[in-house]
Amino acid sequence: MSSDTQVRITREEGLVTVTLSRPEKLNALTFESYRALCDFFADEAKRAETRAIILTGEGKGFCSGGDVHGIIGALRGAGMKETLEFAWMTGELIRNMRECDRPIIAAINGTCAGAGAVMAAACDFRVMAAESNIAFLFSKVGLTGADMGAAYLLPRLIGQARATEILMLGAPVSATQALQWGLATQVCPATEVVAAARELAARLMQLPPLALRVTKRMLNNEWNMDLSSAIEAEAQAQALMMMGADHTEFYEAFKAKRAPRFEGR
């Protein structure tokens, strides 16, 4: 993981918090922070001790998207290869987030727009400040609303019709609306967002870690399966889990009337 000061990483007993740290720019992304985040999520999946991840921003913003001058301005006049490599990298970030088989919680403490909105959509849970909104602004700045996987993720989260409305109009979605549509998991005051995300992470970390990892993998894999293929894949995955040590530990704890001690095996 890069020591890039724009992305701050803290670790504590299985919980990793990733804080975007450009508060003066509402945590707008740069080429460097994109790369740091890509590498973080790719590497973190290899850490056995990681149980849950919180993604948030410092100050009043979660992430306002790509830096207007640092990225948009810098790419004006760039060649096809350079521009395509940047677009590939933005997609790599979202793919790495989805393929990181740990639960990822977005603590949306403020402004969440553009690339920040897609990152939030790529998380497994979204805790939003009541005062915040999510805005997929791409169509408003002369770009396709289908960016970084947004047109893949959003219909699966909130349905095709609402995804079409959001990606074409580029209008912000309030926290209240996001909660009603299922785009937000929880809404609370801005001062309580990180604490609420930590509470959710604590609940997740009490559960069998391998069970959560396999669940996320299955959710990803089954998006494009037919029913018969999905049922067969689930049967095979569940048969493996039934033979796991954590499932045995549940049974032994149940018999002994004690709390189970799950180890992710």
C-alpha cells in the first residue's frame, strides 16, 4: 500500500478504515489516490486478519469525484492510450472493491459525487449522513452516465428505471430517497456516520468471517447466472461450508449453551 497521504489507512483488530484525506478539496481523487485505492483493495483481499473495511472521507466530504484540474484538466489534449489507461484504472478500482471478499461499508459523511458515488455503490453497505446526497454527475459534464461500472451496479441496487433516471438526469439523490430506494443502508446525523459504520462493522465481525467472504463471492458470481446455475453453485458452496470448522463450532456452542468462537475456517 502506498504511503500516499491522500489515502490514510488505520487498522484495529480486524477492522480497517480507509479515509480519503484531501478535505480542502472535498476529498477529490487524483491519479495518485486512484492508484493507491486500487492497490489497497487488491492487496487487502490477501490479508487473512481483515474482517471488515470502512471507506470514508475527512472533513465535510466523502468524495467529490475526480479532481477537476488535477484529472479533467490534465487529460485535456491527452492521447487515446493515456486516456484509456486512466479509464481502465478507474474501472480497476471498482472491480477490486467488488472482488475484495470482505464487507465494505461506505460512511458517507458529506459530498458524494461522480467517482465518489460509484465507489459508494460498489460498497456492500452505505451509511449516509442525513444532510448528504449521492450524485452521479457524469452526464452533466459531457460524459456518459455509464462510468466505472455505474450502469452495471445501479440497476442491480435500485432497478433499471431508477438507475436510468439517475444516470441520465444526473440529479442528486437525497439520503431520505436513497434509504427508500435501498441505495442507503442507514441514515443518521453527519456527526454519527462513522460511529454508525463502526457499529455495523462490529456486528459483521461477530459473524463467521469465511461465511461472509463466500456470501459476497456468491452475490457477485450469481448476478449473471440463470436460476439452475445459481442453485447448483449455491449447493456446492453450501456443502463446502457445512464441512467447515465454523459450522461445527456453531453446533458445539449450541449444544454447550455458550457463544460460538468463529475463526474463519
